[in-house]
Amino acid sequence: QRMDALYEQVRLLVNFFLPSMKLLEKTREGARVRKTYDTPRTPYQRVLASPDVSQEDKDRLTAVYDTLNPAEITRNIKKLQAELRSRKVRFLNEATKTPK
């Protein structure tokens, strides 16, 4: 459950707020490979710019985006990670106890 919640928060952060550069082309010049990248954009921005996605889907994504707060998402991620770490420590402590 905690992992699912963590993945959900990370998905929102990555897809809506973290830009990435997409490789447009690679050209070989002798031993050297020259790479050309697109302008960094978030996956959300790429979807909005795509003509292949329906306006209905774009509107739905925009409604989700309008409800998001990246600082809150980051706090949630840190909280969930801390909970998972404490569960791991508790599990390891119980596993290393010698039976009486």
C-alpha cells in the first residue's frame, strides 16, 4: 500500500513538474556522435502540444494539473519514504532477534 502511494506521488511529480530533454537525432561524424535534443519539457507539456491527443483528454489532464502542488507532493514523497524506512528497520530488527 505504501509503495503504491509512493509511486502515485512520484508519477505526479515526474509527469507534471519535472522537465526532460528528448533526443531528436544522432549523427555520426567519424568516431564522434553528435546528439541533438529537444527543448526540455514535462510529459504533461508534451501531451498538451501533441495533435494526436483529444481535447477532452487534454482538458482532463489540465483539471488534474490545476489541483496539484509540487511542494506538497514532495513533502508526501519524503513522508512516505520515511515510513518505508522505519518499517524496514523494524522488520530487520525483528528478523535479527534470536529466538528464546
